[in-house]
Amino acid sequence: MGAYFADLHIHSKYSRACSKSLSLENLEKYARIKGLDLLGTGDFTHPLWLKELKENLKEKDGILYSKSGFKFILTGEISLMYTQGRGRRVHLVLLAPSFEVVGKINSYLDTKGRRDYDGRPIFKISCEQFTADMNMISKDIEIIPGHVWTPYFGVFGSMSGFDTLKEAFGRQLENIHAIETGMSSDPEMNWHISELNSKAIVSFSDSHSFWPWRLGREATIFSKIDSYQDIIHAIRQNKILGTVETDPAYGIYHFDGHKECDFSSSPEETKKLKGICPICKKNLTIGVETRVEELTDQATDKNPNKKKYYKMLPLHEIIALANGSSLSSKKTWAVYNSLIEKFGNEFNILLHVSKEELSKALPENDLLVRLILENREGKIKVKPGYDGVYGQPLIEGVEVKVPENEAETCETEKPKPNKKLNTNETKQKVKQKSLADF
């Protein structure tokens, strides 16, 4: 039996704010370097990307194989914007069992609006209605609320979300089997919510590029990935092995704050401020930690389905931190490539390579060896991110800014002030791992 790393929430070059060099070849190349065994395709709703998928991947038992045998499954994300008591904005990740079912999903969406303008299209449909309609198309379609806590597009988000899944999905709640943590939360934070006791807690990167500091930065570990049914069985029965998480403080909406005012605050500080920014006197953007505290209704030991998870930053981040270089600099890449050449893939380095092996490979960089080992144990402290700003790793409590930490997930998007959704316009226009390691 194996342990397989999967990143099932990514985007294509046809999504907003994504790398134009995103291709199946680049995704596969860097997934292998990262140590991923399975990728979602992302954006199956987009006609041009779907055409590329059909031309380049061979389908068998719900798994899509590249020419070299790398595995993908059909995935996408949609944005639901509608009114339920007040304005709601919820992102949902979709998993589909076949090109045939994807065709039916897209035909359904064509009756609701356009899907050719963005890889993550917007529709004025409620979560409950959409889930019911997908279940009518195929009971094998998996719907996972994405980055559930982020303020603007999470189902529990402070700006436009709900207080419970039941409120969002109504009679369709039984057809929601999992939630995605998002970068600003981790499984332990979600264990505080009793409604999630019966749900799998999964993690994916929501990557907008193929670079290994984005792709697979969050992932879910499965015991079997030979068919689509293996995947949804593990999710629906909560039989995943665990997840890979960034430190939630690294996420761009962990703390409350105002990017424009260069101000952030903890939940305790926000209470004292009564939610008002002391600089501009406007409402703070309420982040994930505060929102989790608001909805907490149990101690974490009450959750019966806790899974192991690894809290760590991407290897590029650690190298850049140790060397004072940027994520994409030649200096960072030189060290990264030398380690990959010696040890096979990034997850192997982050999780398994011994101190002795690392010291031999990095004879003049004791700091990097120490940081890799501390990262493995989740011991690198991070100054919390807020309002679209990434968190900053710390060395012995001192902030070391890493250049090029630009935000690039759909979690960063904010609705433009006073601009409502125009629905009419929308309608028209590597090495095998052992289970003993996990």
C-alpha cells in the first residue's frame, strides 16, 4: 500500500491572474519535481482548456493519463454569486468522473450564463440549487467548498459567507462530504466546528502557476489513486491519510487588517478596536482566525475524525529565507535544483531526508539544514498575513522579508466597491512512500 500526494485545486492559463505559461507539460514537470502523484486539471468549464485536455490526456477509470503516464482527474472551480438574505459569494471546487459528465455539466452551465471568459466562471445560483442540479447530472460529481474561511469567497467568510454549512446547502448538506481548509486555516482550526465532525478536511494549493513554491504547497494524501472512485471513496468515507498545510499564519487572510494602511491585528486586538481600523477609521477586513473563534462550538478533542497533517512552508521559501534571496532568483534555484538532483523530489526533502544527508549535501549552509528540519516539525514562526498580504517567516523571532511573495490565489480577489454582478452581461458575453511514514 502506498501514500500518494494530490493537489486537486489548481487553475489553467485561462483563469484570471494566472501564468500564461501554464500548460499540461509544465504542470506535469513541476508536479513530479514537487513529489505530487496526482493533479486536478483545473478549469474544465473553459472550452479551450477542455479541448487541450481531450487532445492530450487519455481517460481510463476516471483517471486522465499524460503520454508519460502522469495522472490527472477532471476538476474545476465556479463562483456562485447570489442573494440569500444578503449578498453571497461562494467558491466551489468540482471533481468529475469523465469527459462525458463534464460535457453535461457544461451544457447545464450554458443555460445559466457564459463560461468562456474565465476559467472560474460566475453564476447566479445558490449553493443548494447548484448541488441538487449536479446530483441530478451524476451522483459521482464531488462538490467541495473551497478555502472555506476566506472573507470574500469562502462559505464561512466574514464578508459574504454563512455561519453553517446547513444554512448554505440546506437539504443538500448530505451531498457535501468535505471542505477545503485554504491557506489561512489548518485542520486543527476546523476541528473546533462540530458541524465538520462528519466531513473530510482536505487541502489543495489553489495555485495560479506551476512553480513549486505554489503548486502542491497544500495537498491531500491518499492511499490509492488508481481510479476516480478511489478518490471520491476516500473523500466521502473520510479515509484520506492526511494533508500537507502551510502554516495558517502564512495565509493572506489569517489576521484582521487593512493592506492599504499597513495595519494588522489579532482577534483580541480587533475586539478592543471594535473592528475599526485605527488609521483610516473604516471597518477592518476580518480574517480567518477571528472568524473561526466566532463560530467555535467545541474543543478540538471532540472531533472524532482527526487526521495527521504536516504544517510546513515550501522548500523555495526556506532556501530564500536562509540565503536572503528571492523565491525565483538564480541563487535560490541553484540550491533547490542541487537538492532535487540528490534526493528526487521536494516532499522527500521536506519530510524524510535525514540531518546527516542534508548536512552532507549542504556543507556550508548549516542555517538551511536547521530551517529544513525545523520546518518539518512546524517550528518556523510566521508573522501572520492579513487582507491579501502573505505572512512572513521569522528566524529566531526576527522578520526576514522574502521578495516576490506576490499573492496569486483566488482568495485575494475582492469585489470592487459599488459594483454589482451584471448577470445579463455574464450570460451574453517519484519515489514510492510507505504508509509507515504517515
